[in-house]
Amino acid sequence: MEKKEILVAFSAGGPPALGNIWGITAKKTDFYLEPHADIAAIHLSAHGPNSRHPNGHRFHVKVDRRAAAAIAAQVHFITHSIPRSGRAFDGQELASGAFRVARIRWLWDLQRPRFRHAAALPGALPDISDNRSGARLSHLLEPNEAADLDLVVSDDKPYWPHERNSLRDNARLGPLRNEAGMWLTATSYRRSQMTHPTPEGLKLPLPQHGEEPNRIMGGGAAEDGAGEMYWFVEAITSRQVIEASRSDAGG
């Protein structure tokens, strides 16, 4: 049976998941990327040609206002500057008809023993079914490395960046196919943050002495010369930084 959803988790070699588990889904003429949770406030969508978007693909990030309010009501911190109608972006064209649309980055701090308790995702792991596959990125990172998952949407056939290396390293997830005939592939990488830095503003300060560690996910669009894609960064900061941000946001 053709898979319609891929779940991806990050760990330190075994349970639990560190940071969010992410779901990548093919649905009708679209693809969706969002944290796998009972309440998910933000999602990235890649739309193929349909009645609303007849002229081709459209990449879009949107926040569900009701879900965001429900998350805030649970005393979780959430703030964003995405317009009510969402934010469209062009993606990075890697080849004709193939666009890198998103990167999920898990920072190595999540695996550090002193932060693992704060990084751990509570609750049971989701089930795997006939329509759903699962993957876990569990290699132990070196200091200042990151685990990246790059998502590429393409027409006609699956597109794999660094094709030989991804096949050699068993770094491929998918592909998924939607009803518009588009394909989505995901490729995992280990990258140095020195040579492939996290975009400015998406990496918050680590806890200082006496501060309480807390996991956090940030997101934002960034351009690097090849075009604009959307980043989601799973990281560790302190409860004190979050509370200060909450005050600044008026929450």
C-alpha cells in the first residue's frame, strides 16, 4: 500500500523523542508538514494545481488561530508574526521543477545529557499503520552539529539532492506522491553549525547557571542566495528566556 504519511523523530540512540515528532503528509493535491500533536498550531503546505491554485504549486505557512489560543490556554508559550492569511514563499529551485521548501533542524544541545530531560517529548509515541511510515534520526551528534531534514517538492518524478550520497548513507525518507502527480522527498544530513549556521533569530541562548532548561521550536523563512525556504529549529533555551519573551509579547 502506498504510504501517505511519514513521521520523523529525533533521539539520542533510543527513546524518548527529543523535540517534536514531525508529520509529513500527502493529501489530495497537497503536501503538509506540521508537528505531530493533539493540537498543532502551525503547518507548512505545498499546494499543487487545483481550483484555488490553478497555475501550479504554491508554498505556504499558516497558523491556526484557534489552535494557538488553545496552546496558550495550556500555559505554553507561543508567539508569531505570520499574517492571518499565512505567508507564501518561493522555495529554492534546485533543478527544473524541483524545490527545496523546508528544513527541520534539531540542534545537538537536545542530546546533551544535561538537557535531555527538558528536551524529551512527553506522552506515548504515535502508532505506525499501513498508510504511515516512521523514521528516527538517532545518530549521536558532535558538539555544534545539527541533524537536518530537507524537504523537496518536485514535478513528474522524485528528486533527491546529492543523489549518490543519500543512497549510500541510507538518508532518504519517502517519497510521497499526491493526486496532482507531485512528489515529496526528505533527506537527512549531519551538518556543522559553523559551516551551515542556523538563521539569525532562530537560535535562542542556552540556559545560564541556575536557569531551568526548556525545549523550544522556532520557525522562519530564510534566503541564502538559492532562494527562500522555511526553517523549523528544535532547540534548548531556558524557562527564564521564555518568560521574558512572554512578557515582551504581552502574554
